[in-house]
Amino acid sequence: MWAGSSAWESAALARQRPRVQIPPGPPVHSFSNPNGDGTKVNKLGAVVFVEVELLKELVSIPSHFGKEKKISEFIASFLESYAKVEIQEVEGFGNNVIAYLKGVKDTVVLNGHMDTVGLGNGWTKNPWGQVEGDRFYGLGSADMKGGLAALMSAFVGIAKLSRRERPNVIFTAVVDEEGYSRGAWELIRSKKLDKADVVLVGEPTNEKLMLGARGRFVIQIEAFGRKAHAARPEQGINAIEELSKLLANLGKIRKKKHRKLGAGSFCTLEIYGKADGLSVPEYAKAIVDKHTVIGEDWEFVKRAIEKLVQKLDIKAQLKIEKFKRPTPEMLPYRVRENLKVVKMFKRVFKRRTGREVEITHGKSVGDFNYFGTYLGKPTLVFGPIGGNWHSADEWVSISSVKRVKGIYVEFLKALVWT
Ligand SMILES: [Zn+2]
């Protein structure tokens, strides 16, 4: 299995269909004696990097959200050799994997999601893994199996240290991030992370440190007009046209601006309406995405839309509702830059790379929103360089995965020194 990258590569290339079967019995990996630097020497005498081998393995296992069973089994069996592992059932949506290391001082949660979006069209590389130079191509390679591999190998690296040399670490791999974040929500709801002092998420940030993100909810707007013969439209109220007028003007709503997160945004995602034959349509419906910044909640946004409706003199009756989702809405959050853990992360980054880390804030949402708000802990997002997330020929930089892993390890160690 771990016969070194070239053998693995040719096997991956030869394999057109995904390998979904995890061999039963003892774990498929053989990382029991990695070198101190996170590498190990394989049977052929070549040095392989744990994080790179893990990346290959993770990408070779399809894990569309809702179908994370195999990958969660692999991750659990891999970590079992190093730590106490717990499987957390997310009812009807697979299992989260949680692994615990006891240490001293702070408690750090390492988090990554196991799921990917679906396999779209247009792939020219093997979506289950293909190496080309420094790029590792594959579905979910950047989002976020590269980060997950780095987190797992950092966890394993830290597991080899004595208790006094490391913080308490809770590694978490979750399901359904690309769906409704049911995995992250279950973790928070179960209170297993309540002792956390900091959460480190390995989403791909191109090695920038993300200290906050906008939030999001979805709005459903229904328009009720009045039917009339289409030849005499003035006698009716056209629900489609009235609703369109509103949608076309949503951008005019004055935006709340946040110093770090920027401004919120509206985007119409879906529209439906149909006349009954040659009639003025009496019903239309639209689904609108609303990204929010701190200070923009549902009531605020609803009031702003209602004001716009009045200003535009919309004649149809409107029903404006927040679209219901199975988990709580994603709220915006921000991490203060003067926190001890942030300063420490910056120092570690500089020590490893020789330059200052770039600070960024997320335009869109992810599980990190839950950790930053409902869990209410400082949530740092930092992950490898990659490209084509959620599209064909997604890739992650192999050297970046290695570098990111090194930074994770040093950050964890640094939490104990100070
Ligand atoms: Zn992601």
C-alpha cells in the first residue's frame, strides 16, 4: 500500500474507478515508526511524507457529503494507533471522528471536514488522485483533504511527544460541511468541545490566516398578484414582473459595512413563476442568498427589504421569509488580532517561512462560522495553497501541504512553551 509515491502514482493513474473498499482487518497504513521529522522510510528505502501519503489515501476514497462512511472508517482506523478515538454518529448523515490527546495548558481543537461536493464535468486529471510536479490533483484535494492530511499528520506528530510537551488536542473530522454543517453542529451540540481555548480549521486559505468570515442566510420571497387576461395586463397584477422589480433593485439597499468583513451582499439564486395559459401570472417565488456582516441580522435585512418594497411601489402582496434549514444559520464572526493565540500563530509562521503571514477574512461561510459563534471560541483558519475548488481539476500544492503541517506542529508545541 505504502510503496512510495511513484508506485502509488502509477496505481492511481491505472485505476479509473475509485477504490471505495477499505481492506478489513489491521489498519492499511504502516506509520508506526515515522521519523522525528514526520517522514518515514518505506520498504524500498525511500523517504515518504506521512501527510502526502495521507492526502493520496484520502483523495482515493470518494466522500460526497452524505456518503462519508468509508472515509470516516479510514480516518478512525488510522488514528487508533496513536490516540483514543471516538465515533460520533450524526443521525442519518454518517459519523464524525474525534481523537483525543492529553497534554498540558490549552486545549486545541483541530478541525477538518471529510466530505466533498459532487464530481462535476470537465476533468482532465484523475479525480481520485494524480501527481504532476508539485500539484496533487483530485476531487476535494484542496477543499479540504490537503488540510485534513496536514492536520492528521500534525496530530500524529504531536502524539509522539510526551504529555508535558504538548497541549490537550482534540482532533475532529466532520461530515456534511458542504451540506448543512450537520457534523460541526453535532460536535458543538454534544458539548465535547466546550473546554476548547482555540479552534484551528485546515480549510484551504492559500497559507493566509483567516480571522473571521461573513455569515449567511437564505430568503424566500413569494409574490401574490391578480389574474387577468394577458391581453389586458393593466387589469391584473403581474406577480413575476412585480417580484422581478424587487429583485433587480436589491443591490440598492444601503449596505452595512464592517471594518474587516467588508459589506454584505444579495444574490438571487432561483426564480419561479408561470402563467395559467394566456393570463397575467398571479404567483411567483424567488430564493435569494444573503451574505451578512456583523450587525446585519434577519430582522434588520427584512426591514430593509420592506422599505424597498414601499419605495418601489410594488403592487403584488409579498411574503418574505427566512428559508428554513435543518441546522442554525451561519452568523458572521471575527477573531481579534491581539489574542495570544493569534500572535503566537503569526510568530510561528514567521519562524517557519521567514515572512509575515497575510491576514484575511472569509467572503463566504463554512463550519468555522459555527466554531466562531455558537461555540464562541477563537477560530483560526489556515490551510494549504490550491486551486479549482468545487470545480474540475481541483489541485493542492504538495509542498504547501508539507509546510502547513510543519506550521501546525510548531504552533501546537508553542502553546506549551509560553
Ligand atoms: Zn471546505
